[in-house]
Amino acid sequence: MGVYPGIKETGFYQLRHILSYENNRENTSRLKKNYHFKEHAMPNKQIPIQDGLFTWPSDNPRLIGSKCGHCGEVTFPAQKSCAACCFQDSENIELSREGKLWTWTIQGFPPKSPPYARPETPETFVPYGVGYVELPEGVRVETRLTQNDPEKLKIGMTMQLVIEKFAEDDQGNELMSFFFKPVEEGG
Amino acid sequence: MEVAIIGIGMHPFGRTEGVSGLEQGAYAVRAALKDAGVEWKNVQFAFGGSTDAGAADTLVNNLGLTGLQFINVSNGCATGGSALISAFTSITSGAWELGVAVGFDKHPRGAFAVDPEAMGIGKWYGDVGLALTTQFFGMKIQKYMHDHNITEDSLVRVAVKNFHNGSLNPNAWRKRALSYEEIAGSPMLAHPLRQYMFCSPGEGAAALVLCNAKKAKQYASNPIYLKSAVVKTRLYGSFEVFSPCQASKQAPSPTVQASQAAYAMAGIGPEDIDIAQIQDTESGAEIMHMSENGLCKDGEQEEMLKRGETEISGRLPINTDGGCMANGEPIGASGLRQVCEICLQLRGQAGRRQVPKRLKTGYTHVYGAPGLSAVTILQK
């Protein structure tokens, strides 16, 4: 039985098969290598989708949160004031790279664009995982996941931060965003 | 002061081509006024709300420019409930004696479009594909099912029940009862939630005429009394929609707070509730809201649904008019639709979907982004 049994019968969107995110990523990497071969004089820049969400550029990127100096609560993204105690005494901190999957879902249809920054059609869209990862700092961050197979996602599994290309801008720069991937997968 | 509902009115829910949301709102108000035997010129105040169909206070152009106090209300999916609470406190405070609460909407097709920046979150949140209400509902029920041993069977049964009830409701949008197999075989939109477990944004309007309870019998032979009406917003640590992070120490949801305050205000408990209309944005929401509103313990829902306890013929009928699933979700109207349904049931006027057992106390609940809830308790 397929993971999405309804699709072929109803033609909800005309996917011939479900691509895993990992396969799609490899295809994108191959395309990128060809692009570099032709345009070797102009390397693509990797730009964060939003400044201040994670450290970048970095070989060991971290999400940037904030910790309240008054009550100790940690928030992501970083904020100047604390929603828990109302004080304005927060400072930025770098968050741990590993945590536990607290809950998850799979986005099964192309999001409306805008606001979704990747133009998708029912033919190009690949379902993607979304979840909350609980980090040791005591905060659960909402995140895209690199895994989209519901059989392979379990509440409680260990997840690790990765920064990957999310989309391209008009100049061909790579827009980078944060994802979490299952650690047991082996990459 | 006590508050009585002396008139109810609705425009059919679902797609009505060529009739604007405002026109549907006016239709509902006129129907409620007729039901109450009240003329618009005697209405002292009104609260109204719509998310997508225009400013409610412009209804005076249609209904009549009498100079009354008319205030617009905007609280996401809790708009209708919030309009009602505003009307409730206008009367209990003694400020006014006779007023109207109205809600209407006409949403475009497809999932709700969300502007993260309007919700105080950065543009990136929408860019990367996180600004979807469906994801929140999938994630919340995923965790709940894991923690309390609820299976997909329960999700399907809720949808079967609500579409069945909708098929008995001439005012509903979805009037075709869907089978268990159709629902269980529909595409997965936000695991574990499938397409036919979700409500859709839609169209519709509902209105109430309310008065000081002392004067109720002048207007109606069967007034319904508002024993409580409460709105609560979220506490730090509750799991809400559009949250880039959550605290690890969880707090009770705004539904729990509103529910507890409503029982306290009415001086009753969940065991006294005979019939309830609770927010069924999707099957999981109805299940979780059953326990959040104190109507059962966490995990009991699975057996209750198997035994049919929440059917029209059951011990605790829930969403007897088909809920948001069969009526659609025109945000401004849904909270008031729920109150209209309770009134119809308590009056014995619900036709083919009339609950057969003796009814005295009804309960309504809505929950809306970014994390608030409105609850009312009604008695005859």
C-alpha cells in the first residue's frame, strides 16, 4: 500500500511517484555542478533566507535564539523582550544543534504562493516534513525536516540541524534555510 | 442583568454566487429580527465581524441608518464568539437592553492565505512554507494521538458523524454524507489528517437578537438564556498556531481557560451539558477540544466515538448541525452558527436533526488564531 493511497485514485495532484527529499536534493546538486562548469567565473552566493535566524557563513552553523536575563526562558527566533515575564532583558544565544523530535507532520499540498517563496505546480511539488524539535536549552523550534516519509518519522527521535539551499533568487544566489534531519539515517 | 436570546437568523452556508458577504450578513440580521418580532429601528447596539467580506458596521446601509452603536469585532475564528461576548457584556453591564450580534464571511477558494508579518512573525516564515494552519492541526493531533492512544479510526468517525449530520441540515454546505471508506481513502494533506477530515473556508452568515432577560417574554415565548459568555487569550507555553517556537513547559490552552471560566460563571459543570457545538476545524480538533472543554478525559474519545456517544442519538451529541466540516468555516459566522444551532435544539425546532432526548443546557466553543477561545453556555 502506498504512503499516499488517495493520490492515484483522485488525481488530487498528478504525481507519478513520490520523490524523497534526499533524491531531489541530489538532482539539484548535479544541476548545480553543471551550472558551475559553464559559469565558473561567477560563483553563486549562499544567502540566508533571513538574517539573524542562524549563524552564516559557518562550518558549524547554529540557530540564534535569545535568553531572558530575568526569568531564563529561551526563544527562537531571537527577541528583545520576554513573552513569559514581560521583561526587556534578553540576549542572543546560539542554540544546540541536536534535539528530540517533539511532533511532526507532512505538508501534502503546494502552499499558496505568495507567501511560499518557491513557485510550485502540482507536478513539481514534493511533500515536505515539518516538526518541532526540542532542544536542550528548553525551547522547541518549529522547522522544516529533511525527511518526508511518515514511516521514518517518530516522536522522540534525535534530530540534527543542517543549513541547506531552500530556493534560488533572481540572480542565481542560493537562499539558505535551516532544516533538521534524523540522526539515525546516517546522512 | 441576565441576557436572553430572542431571535436567531442564518443565511445558507456554502457557496452562494452573486451574493456578497455583506448581503448575507444583512439577510441573517433580518431573519433574526423577524424571528424576534423586533424592528431594526429599535435595536440599540450591534457587534459584528467579518474577516474577508467587509466591515460589518456598513450593514447599516442595508438595514437602516438609525445612528445606533455598531462596533466591528475581529478575532480570527473566534470572531463570532467575541461579537456575542461583546453583546453579552453590553447588556449585563446595564449599558443597553436590546441588541444584535452578527457574523458573516465569504472566503476565496483554497486554504486560508496567511500573512506572517501581520501576525508579528518575519516574512521568512511564509517564504519557507511554514505559514499554514493545516500544519499546526496535523502536528497537534499527531502528538495527542501518540500521547493518548487515539487512532485514525477516531479521526474518520468524527468526519463520518459531522457529514452525516450535515446531510440532515438544509442550511449546511456539504449535504452529502461521506462514507468511512471515502474519508479514510482521501489524500493526506497534513499527516495524519486527510482531505475529508478538514473543514474548508466558505461562506455564510448568522445573527442573534439579544435582550435584557427581564424583557424576554415580551418578545418570545421560548427565550434561551445566556448563562455565560467568555473569551480568553493564550498563556505563555500553550501550543498555538503560527508559533516558530514553543516553551518546553506546556500551559493549558485558551480553550481550557475559557471553558473553566464559563462553567464557573454559569455555576455548573461539564456533567450538566446536554449538547455541545465545538470547534471542528478538522477531526483532530474536535477530539482534542472534547477534553479541553472538560467533556471527557484525555484518551476517552476513542471509545466514546466507537460507542456513538457523540451522535445525535447519543449521550452527548456534538456538532449536531454538521459543524465546520459540513457548514464550512466562514470565520465571522461560525461562532454564531453554533449558538443558533443550540437555540434551535433547545427550542425543539431542529427538524430532522433534532436530538431526541430532553435538553436543558447547551455549550458552544470556538478557537481562533493566534490563540484565543470563546465559550458560551445556554439554557432554556
